[in-house]
Amino acid sequence: MSNIIETEGLSKQYGNVYRVKDVDLSVPEGAIYGFLGPNGAGKSTTLKMILGLAKPTEGEIAVFGKRVNSKNRLENLKNVGSLIESPSYYGHLTGEENLRIFQTLRGVPKQNITEVLKIVRLENQQNKKVSQYSLGMKQRLGLASALLGYPRLLILDEPTNGLDPAGIQEMRELIQSLPQKFGMTVVVSSHLLSEIDQLATRVGIIREGELVYQDSLTKLHQYSKQHLAVRTMNNEVTKSFLSQKGVAWEAEDDYLIIPQMKDTMMAEISKALGQNNIGLVRIEERKKSLEDIFLELTGTAVSL
Amino acid sequence: MSAAIGMEVLKTKGRKIWLVVAVMMAVQLLWAGWAISNKDANELAQGWLFFLYQFPMLNCIIMPVIAAVVASRLSDVEHQGQTFKLLETIIPAQRIFAAKFIWGSIYMLGAALGQLAIMIGMGFVLHFGGPVPWGALAGYLFFTLVVSLTIYIFQQGVSMLVANQMVPMTLGLVGGFIGLFSMFFPQGFQKLILWSYYGVLMQVGMNWDETTRAVDFYWTATDWSGLGLILVFFVLIYGIGRILFVRKEV
């Protein structure tokens, strides 16, 4: 599967501080790519650089296989829809007039306005001034603007920010339907792990400007598989004993963390420990939650 | 470009920008009526010269206010709705800048034509002496537009770059007052200040006899170096404003 976005060593420096550092993003075509990270981690800056709204200090960006530069930027962006940070709108105009402005500038057919209004379920509010819209409606209007040209790639930065649970659910369903309905690739950023968990097929985790994880969500879930925590009267001797048996271990407080194994194997280990006069005092089954993994990767408490 | 200008027109729907221009024209009309009301027949014989002297002076305040308000009204819709970050993914930033300038210029042209209409209308109604000085009136329109568009592009640049519209509005008002008071200073100093150019490019001079307290107006030669300088200012300000806007990260 080809990558629709590829960045190489993408960096952005403000003063002496790197807001984004050496980010190698790869977004496969047809994916819903979840770009996850705590607030201020550099998500918006990265997405803005991909859209050409911020100039990278270092690094390369390729969209649709073409290296992006100032000359071909807008040509490339014809196939990209975006909603960055908060929806862009003219409050004194109606929803339909707002879309007409972006439709005209994009040079796409007028009928697209009616279609995208239907997709985001705003057709009944199209003649209302946007200043009278709720935040959820404004977000949906922002999504409608992004969808106007039926782009191949949709970049949505925190699209559920500020929405109530019902609004979040609605937005999530909308986003999830896009790749199947229109063959779009979607990049969606969020600081909410639960949201990305329910949406994305591939995930990139950014921490203090650095990409600390990038792979499928399934693989991330594998990190959360069960393991065993054992405590003995002599953990030091147990460590060498486990190593001799070829069992991987990791010390954590008073425990030794070992992989999940068959009951027979565990029985054998406990018997052998007993024979060596090492008292086995605890065997616990533990499971790392996705939140724990996020915490390990980002060093910040997860927002749920 | 025509699509971008057309969308600028749509964005101003309900913004009542023409109302601002109309109010300022009404102020100018009232002032002109008041200023000419106490003139006798002899003084009315110099009515055209009187207006062509007084209107540029009043323009030092009127036109910068119009320029500041128009530029601010055209730009604050973008700041309020955070639309630059979307627009700049659709059309080049320089086109946004140009479209705003062209549409803003229409308001400035409207104001200048409004002033011309006031002068001509009052001239005919009050039967100013001598033939209508069409050439000087055309010159007035041209010079007023050149200066006003230079001030407008300055205001537009600041309004597009700074989200807080109090900054350009204050600059516009302060500039206008400096322009007005600079008329009491030497021409060399006047030519350093954008807002003074209504006076620099004035086509009429005034003699005031201290003993008789009589006022006499006379035609003056065009200050071509002043015109050249303001055109240079226009090109420079447009260029710098555009570069800064294009480079600005949103």
C-alpha cells in the first residue's frame, strides 16, 4: 500500500526550541491515521507544515508521492481538505453562503454544496447565520468545507474539540464513514486516546515534538497483552534461574515481570524454585492498559 | 482573481461598510454647506478654488478614517472566523491580499467620487463663478485617489497582519491628525508623512491679507516630485505588506 503522506526529518523551530523534531510520518492510502499526543506536543504544527501554513525549519514533505514545495503546494492541496484547530467560518453569513465562498474559490460544482450539507446533516440549518450555530454545528460546517472538493486526503485537527458526548459520537461516525463511502484517506489528530482507539487504523504518537510510536493500532494493542508478575523470597537468584530457563524477565519494584505462559510451564518454574529453597510468595496476572502504554510513550497522563 | 474579488463582495454582505462611507460623505457635505454658507457673491466667484483648497485639508482626516474602517471591516471577518488558514490552502496568499485591495479600493473610489459630486453639485446650485474647472476636478479625483489608496494599502497591511483591529484604527486616526497638523510644517517634512500628501498635492494656494483679512485663492503648479514620491510609497507599502502577509504563518 502506497503512502499518501510521507515526511522525512520534519522539524520546526521557534526561537531555540524545537516544536517538532525529526518527524517521519507515513500515512498509508485509505487509512484513518490517528495522530495522537498531549496538548502542545506539536500535532497542529506538523499538520500545518503538511498544509504549507507553516514553513518547516528542516525536512521534506511528500503528499501523493510528490515532494511539496512552494510552487506546487496549492496544486497538491486541490486534493486535500482540512479542518485545522477550529472551524473557519464567516459568522455573519449563512452556512450555505459560507460554503459558496469556499466552493467558488475551489472551483468545484455548485451542487457539491447541497451534497456536503447532507453528508454533515446541516441541510435544515443552511439558511441560518453561522454565528447562531452551536459549536457542534460549526464543526460540522468546517467538515463540510473540507469535504467540498471530495478530496483524496482529509486532514482534521482535533475535530471533536469542545463537543458534547453526542456531538463526539456523531463526528466520529461521520469520519469513520468517509474512507468507505468516498475512498478518502483521513488524518485525524487528537489528545484523546479513547477517540483514536475507536477511529483509527494506524496511529502515530507524538511527544514533545518527537514521533515516539507509529504503527497499526492492532500492534499497539499487542503491547497491552497480559503478563505475569512474580515475587519470591530471593528475586536476585530467581533472575538468574529464569535466565537459565530462557524466560525473559523485567524487574519492577519487588516483582519480576515475565511473559504469559502455559500453566504447566509455570508449575515447573514454581516447583524448581521450591526445590532451590526460594519461596514463591506471589504470582499475579497483570495487563497493561492502552492508557499505561500511552503514558509510557508520552510521559503524560492520558486524557479520556 | 475575479472569483476572489466576487467572494470579497459576498463577505461584506450585511457589514454596512457603504454606510460608513455615506456617513463620512454626509459630514463632508454638511461641512461644505456650512463653510460656503457665509460667503458673499464676490467670494462665491472663487467657490471652485475654495473647495479645491478646503476639501484636501478635510481629507487629511476624512479619508484616513474611511481607509482605516474599510480595511478593518474587510480584515476582521477573517480574523474572527480564523479563515486565513482555510483560504490559504485554496488560493495563494498574494491573491487574497490583491482581492482585498481591489475591493477596498472600490470604497475609496466611491468616497472620492462622492466628494466630487458634492463639489460639483454645490457649485451648480450656488452658481460658483467662471467655467467649471473640469481639469482641476479630474486632477483632484486623481490625487485624492493616489493618496487615499496609499493610505488604504497601509491600513490593509496592518489590518491583515494584526488581529486586534484597535491597532490599525488607532494608527489611522493618529496618522490623520499628524497629516492635518503637518500642513503647518515645511514641505520637506510633509513629504515624509503619508497622510500629509493631500496637502502636498493640493492644486490651489491661499493668500491671506492680515490687514484687510481678505482671502484670495490661486492655482498652483502640481508638485510632480510629491506625486512621484507617493507613488513610490504606494509600491513599497504594497510590496512589503504583501511579503509580510505571504510569509506570515497562520
